[in-house]
Amino acid sequence: MERTMHAAEEPAALPPLERARSQGAARVALVLVLSALGLWILHGFLPALAWAVVLAIALGPLYAHAERRWPPGGHNILLPLLATVAVALVFLAPLVVLGVQAAREAHDAAEFVREAEKSGIPAPEFLARLPFAAAQATAWWNANLSHPEAGSELLHRLDNGSLIGLSRNLGREVLHRSVLFGFSLVALFFLFRDGRAVSAQVLVACTRLFGPRGERVARQMVASVHGTVDGLVLVGLGEGFLLGVVYYFSGVPHPVLFGAFTAVAAMIPFGAPVAFGIAALILVAQGATVPALVVVAAGFVVTFVADHFVRPVLIGGATKLPFLWVLLGILGGVETFGLLGLFLGPAVMAALVLLWREFTEGKDRPA
């Protein structure tokens, strides 16, 4: 009798279908909560992780070739370590060159400040060579900046407190960027070492979550990163090299540094004209008008060929996007994510266009 009463008081077990649904909902909720918590914990390092992924994808073919040439041993540490060190040197070497150059120029800058405090700031020679209003500009400069009081007053407007605050902020920013760069290198090392396993897991996850279309989208985004690297980075380096040669023969000061600056600027749409425009203005200030015109003409020719013939083939062929959408993805990505958007923007646009094409076709194509 007591057993019957206890059995009647116990709640009835859920049917198998409802139990499976409740467990599935609980799993989804757990995954969402843990994912949100993980993103919140790592949000400060997400840009570093994204850079590591972009570098791993971009350098994947070269690293695969190195693996075939020198098969990794049992521990698989030496080759990924050497590859990571090589990537670090590629980024650090230009910074070292710029630091050495800045140290060399620091003495001249300090000398200029001392002379300006003693005798004012003399009128630069290019004022006399201006095509119009040269006399008026020179007279204004002599009246306002060429005497000692004006130079001392202008230099003392730089408040010491402001300079100290600026230096502190700059120091914190440099430290923060250095930590993120180091974290990117650590993540890149593990992506080099375990790249095959990670890529296989990503493809399996995309297939299970989204079906064959998910794997196609993932492969398309990887291809877009390769195309963007070829179209932006390699073409930008080529533009910087060619214009660096032009700078050298045209008499631009520090042609190697200006060539490197042009290469970096050329990776951003419409950035190269800013670089060779500054070089041309420096030549005009030195009175070299004809070399300045040569720099401008060569710059426009090189950028026209690169932007209208080379980049559309490299980027558009890999991403299967019209170059207009590539350009919009690059510009929108840079505005939203900074330099990282150079690669994320076209990748996202390529995925969206692929999904749109498959949606408008009304069926999934075979993978």
C-alpha cells in the first residue's frame, strides 16, 4: 500500500522526444553562454588572434612548401618556430631602420631648436621659388618668425605638461601594441604547428552546422584572404619598389624610407598618391620642379596600371567578386576594423556574395 502511494506521488518521466528537446535547448543555451563569456574574456586579444589567422592563411602555401622540403620531426617545433621568427623579423626590421634613422635626425632637430631660440626661424629657400606670392610669403615669414622673440615664443607654446602627457600615452600605446604583437606571434606559432588539424576541424564544424554550403563559404573566405594579400600586399610592395627607384634617381631624400612608406600606403586604396605627392612637394621645396613632375607622372602611371589591371585580376579572380565590391569591402573594412579590415572586408563580402548567388539560384551546388 505504501509503495503504491509513493509511486503515485513521484512525477512521471518525460517522454523521450520531449527530453531530447529539453536537453538540446539546454546544450544550445550552455554553448551560447560559454561563447559569450569566452568572447568577453578575450575581447582585448581578438584583433591579435585575427591577425594571427590572417597571417597563417596568407603564409599557408609558403609554409606548406617548407614542410614538404623539410618534414617536421616528432615534436614539430623547429620549423614553426623559425617561420614565426621570420615573420617577426619582417615586421621588426623596418621599425629598427626607422629608429636608427630617427636617432640620426635627432641631433639635427635639437640643433635646429637651439638655433631657433637664439636667432629665430629663418625663411626656407622654397618660399622664394613659389610661382606666385613669393615676395609676400617671404616678407610675412621674416616679420613673424625670423627674429629671436618669435622663435622662442613659438617653441615655448609646446607646454611641458602636454608633452609629458603625450609621451606617457604614446608609451602606453606602444606597450599595448607590443603585447598584442607578441600574442599574435604566439598564436601564429601554434597555427603553424597545428594548422592542418585546425583547418580540418573548422571545415568539419562548418559542414555540420551549415551543410555543404558552410564549407564552401569557409573555403571562399580563405581564397579571398589569399587574393587580397596578393592584390594589396604584393602589389603594394611592387609599387613601393618601382617608385623607390624613381625617388632615388629624382633626388628625393631618404629614397629607401620613402619607398617603404609608399609600399605601405599603396596597400590602402588611394594611399599611394599621398606618398608620392609628399615626395614631389619635398622636391618642389628644394627647387627641383622637373624631378617633382617626373615623380608625379611615374606615380600616376604605376598606380594606374596596378589599380586598373593587376589588382582586379589578382583580387577579383580569387574572390570571384566584381572589383567594385572588393573596393567597397576594403574601404568599409578599414573604416570599421582598421588595417585588419583590409583582409576581413573582402572576405566578408566574398562570403555574402557567394550566399546571395546560391540563394538566387534556388539550390545548393555540389561542393
